[in-house]
Amino acid sequence: MIRTVSTLLALSFATSAWAVAVNDRVENFRLFDHQGGSHELYYYNDMEAVVVLVQGNGCPIVRNAVPRFKELRDAYADKPVQFFMLNSNLQDNRASIAKEAAAYGYDMPILVDDTQIIGESLDLVRTGEVFVLDPETWTVAYHGAVDDRLEYENQKKEASAHYLKDAIDDMLAGEAVEVASTEPLGCLINFPEKTARAQHADISYAEDVAPILMDNCVNCHREGGIGPWAMNDYNMVRGFSLMIREVLRTKRMPPWHADPVHGEWANDRSLTEDEIKTLVHWVEAGAPRGDGEDLLAVADVEYSDWTTTGLGEPDYIIDIPAMEIPATGVVDYQYHHVKNPIGKDVWVHAAEIKPGDRAVLHHTITAFGQPITEGEHKGRFQYHGGLRGYAPGITDQAYPDDTGVFLPADAYIEFQMHYTPVGRATVDESQMGVWIYDEPPTHKIVSMFMANDDIKIPPNAKNHAETVERVIPKAALLYNLMPHAHFRGKSAEFVAVYPDGTEELLLSVPNYDFNWQTDYELKEPKYLPAGTKLVQTNWWDNSAQNPANPDPSIEVTWGEQSWEEMLFGAILLRFLTEDEIKAREAEATIASAE
């Protein structure tokens, strides 16, 4: 295809913080839209053009331009053209944008740039601006107005020049865009940080940047950690500074995938907006060293082999049978049954899997019970309960206060081990640590699972959804939710359908990432009345646009291996006592009377 691309400009922008003009390259980013969807720009590289209108609440130019923008969206519905709107206004948020969209009939994704770092990188000036991007090179093919119909405080009955339409037509024809730039109209956008660029050089590495990294990143990015490189001093951070900016813009790091609008989570790993802006602006200022001690170089932190918070070394350590993992090939799921070595009945306060080789151990699921030695089910395992498992992203936390799991002395512990070869032979010698109560807790914690093994994901489907349901038989407190899928997993959510018919979205994960099997721990436990139905929905991307997809041409069904798929969920809860139920009913009666 013929494209008017300036290679020198594109290369120079790779290290530039500001100013995107025609022929400049736009770097990748990911943003939530106003309805909670998640969109990564470079995902749309199967399009011939990506069109973005800069939106802002209350702007009359935008309100008058959108009907024409929608007409063009509809006119090119059967063409490889993707339309978006983008809001970078300081004064707007998802709720107010959604309200504006409903009032004015905006029926396409409005990307919400809540930190303004994307609008800054695009050098936005006004709402009403339009960008047309060439996904072949991710350069700007057209920038300006939709057409010439609108003027400030005036508008013509019809446009005489159709800039946006002509640009799209030129691109679809494989031709250079004849009119690549026009003067956009709209309301000025306030970017305070753009006028403070000189001050960004004064952002303190010692006082501002290193503490953010220490609190949020170093636990993984350290020697022996799961991160691929160690944040052990300023020089390492400076060397990876452009990558830090990239993973922040694309929301790859920190690895947290829940929609912040729904639920509050005790194990939330996300950065605040101010922390993101501090890091990005420091990088764009050239990552200056400045004065002060290098916290990352002098921090004297001893990281335990065991990460469960606040409990120290385990009371008992159980060896999982060692496993030789080949350099390549497929390793079937391994099931090990280990006789409980503790030697007495105990109430478990916490349990943690310590991987022997994190590179090859994909996950561990633990359960306990008794092997069946007689009858028609001889050789199978009779399950009595479960303990904590392992996967990258799972938080190692003790069970909630005054709750635990009863582990009988005569139990066998089953370890389901899933390994993925990484190009070198190794031996995995993982262990499980167990912390126990001195006195039995008041409440038994319960792990419940949801699974639909009848899923069928069609070939080339970009957004296929299926569901599974489970009814909670008794009033309960819900502590934890974990959705699970494999390589094709795209998004997931849990909805509570209460006995009175009302519904509540408990968890939305619009950007599911198979590499991080996060269990989402509620900051405050959620009360579920008896008869509440939990509905889990998973979406999968079985198209070629999914870079992790092993084969988009096949129908995918349930299976244990990562190239197959699962609709699986795990929840952690405890059932209320009769006294607790009566107390809640009494409180509800008083509240309704008031």
C-alpha cells in the first residue's frame, strides 16, 4: 500500500514526549472506555484506518460534529475502519462522560484518558480534533476537522469540503491522503503538565520516583523475584525508563486488571493517577538523577522465601514430590498425593505454595481428602476440602480473621501441578508452607468453584461469551473472586443476582491476562443472602488479533492444557451462623421501617 510516511519523523518521535503531527508515529496505549471496556490501540492493526474524534463534555463543536462522525462510522461499517472517541478533559470522568453520551446519543466507545498522559503524547489542543491513523505504520495520516460545516457560533447547512471522508477514502484506495491537515475547531483542553515541562526535570528520583518503585514494583523486580529485571539502582531504572513509560501507557504494569469502578480490593496493585503521572513525566524529562540517596541501591530489605503477610516462617513445610521438566514438549498435568505429615488434626490459618522453579511452574491446585481404595471408584480421590494454590498473580494472604480450614491428621493432600517447558531442562522442587491456629477459629472458610465444561468457542470469534451460574445455599460473606481462562481469555465478570431479582456487578475484568491469575480480594466482605445466584461470564478472543492465540481456525472446547480453554471461577466465603442471620434480618427490618 502507498503511504506518505516520514521515517525520520517517526523515528525521532520514539523518544519525544510531545507533538504528534501528520506522518508522526503514535505510540501504543490502552484505555478504559466510558462503559468499562478496555481497548489497546495496536490491537486494531487489522484495520485500514483508525479514526479518533477528541470528545469533551459540554463542547458545542463536538456535539454538532458527532452526528456526522456517526454517519461516517455507519457508512464504513462494512469496511476495515475503526472509529473511537477520546476524552482527555481534566473536568470529565467516566460517570459524567457516560451521562453526556446518553444525552447526545454517542453510541461508540469513548476512551477515557483520566491521567492525561495519552492526550499529552498526542499533543491535543482542542476537543473536536480528528486523527486518522494508518495501522500499517501507526503514523498520523490525517489531522484536523471532520469537514468545513462548523464554525464558532455558526454552521452551514451542508459541508462543501469533506476532509475526514476524503482521507478515509484515500487510505482505503491505497493512495496518499491528498489533504492531510486542516485547522480543527473545538474547545481548548487544559493540560497543566504541558506548561510545566521544565519543572518535570525537578521531579526527585530519590524522593518521588524511587519510593513509588519500592512500594509497588521492587517486590517482583528484584534478584530472585518474578520480574525479568531487578530495580536495584538508578542506572537500571534509567536504562529501562522508556519501557516503564510504555508499560504504564498500555496498562501492562503493574499487573492489575479489575475495572476500578466496580468494587474495592484489598490486594489492588494498581498505581494512583498521581503516581502514574509522576513516573511518566520523569521519564519524559530524561529520567534525571538529581540529588539524594538512591533508595533502591541502599534499601536493606530481606525478602523471605515465604510471602504470606505478617506470619513469618510457616509452622510446617510440606515437600511436593520433585518433577523433572524437559526443555521442550508438553507435560501432562501431574497429580501427587502426599500423606499429611503434620501428624495431628489442625486448623489452617494460611497455606502457601513456594515454587521450586517459577519459570516452569504455571500453577498448583491443592486439595485434601482420601484416596479411594475399594469399589467401582477405586483409584480416584474423595475430596474433603481445599487449600491455597499457586499461579502468578495469586495473592499470598492468610484466611480472613477467625476463619480457617480443618485439615484432618489422616488426610492426603493432592497437588495438581501444571508445568510449561521454557527451553531448558530443570527439576522443580516446590513446597507448601502451612500456618496453623493455636485454638480453633470460630468460622470455617469455604472454597467453591464454578465451571462450564460445555463451552464451544467458534473459529475466528473476537468476542465470544459463555456463562456459568452457582446458587449460594445459605447466607454468606464473600471474601474473594477469581476468574480463570487460558490463552484466548479476553475478559470476565461476576454478577450477583439477589433473591429479590436485583443484580450487582461485583467484579469486572475487561482486560483478562492469562499470565496473571489474580484472585480479587474484597476490601470489605460482601453479604450474600441465601439463594443469591452468582453468574460468571467469560469472553474469549479466538481471532488472529489475539497474539497469544495458538490457532484461530479451530473451534475451541474445554481442556486442561493452555491451548484449550476453560470457563472456571473460584470464590472464597463463609456461611453465617443462625444468630448472625437473625441479627441481619433484624437490622434490615429496622432500616426498612425508617
